Amino acid sequence: MAVAGSGFVRRKAVTAHNDATMRTVADFGEFGTITLDEPVRHGGTGQGPSPLQAVLGALCGCEAVTFHRTAAELGLRYESLDFEAAFTIDIRGRQGDRSVRPHFQNVRVRAVVATTEPVDALAAVIKETEARCPVMNLLLDAKVDLRIEWARDNGGSLETVKQR
């Protein structure tokens, strides 16, 4: 296990303020703020994504960062990476029913990599990305039914590379 101060452990911080409503403003310091809220139909003001949508956005962002680093390390060239992501939740859990988990029931992601690199090289980057991505592994450790389809866009034709 890494020891604080060893150069391997990093600490990041966020502050947040909620004014006794469904809306919370999270302050990321030098990176600005983001408003998290619920839709009007769920009692919020609709001023920002729900916290669970933000987690899904964090998953896509973390996969993208991890993919970029891993692709550079393994020498894979690509032009872009696009995500479509969705989740389901059984709201009985957040309403207090302890027999239903209060977080995601399932998460579905489709990641499309624009590259002309060979499929086996892309598959190697995907395998490493999934092993290294902190947000993905957080969801897996929480036993979320997480399924990701990775596809390659080779100049207009899509080909599935990996399904998890």
C-alpha cells in the first residue's frame, strides 16, 4: 500500500454548499463550480445535472483520461473517443426501502474510438483502460451491473471490439 508523501498518493479536494434545497454547488477551486440539482419534476430547480448523472459523466471522463494515457503508453493512435451512457435506478432505495440499493441498478456505456489501428492493438488498450480506470472500478466494487460496449470507427464503419 502506498504511503502518503511517497509521491504515489495524491490528495484532491472539493467544497460544496447546499442551501436547504435539492441544489448543491460544488466548488472545484481553480476549475470553477458545477451545480448539481434534480429536475423540476423531482422537486429540484433543474439548474444542473443530478448527482447520479454527474457520476456517469465522471465515468466517461475517467475512461477517456485513462484511455488516453494507456493509448500513449502502448503506442495506439486515435482521433477521438465518444461515449453514450445511461443508467437505471429503483427509487424505492433512496425512499428508504432497505431491500433495494439506493444507487445504480445498471449502467450501460457505448464507447466509440475513431482509429485505423489494428483491432488487437485497440483491444489491448481497452483491457488496460478497464483495469486502471478508478471510477469504473468504483462502480464494479459497488456491484453495479456495468456493461460497456467498445467499438471502433474505422472511417465510417463501426465494428464492436469488446463487450463487458
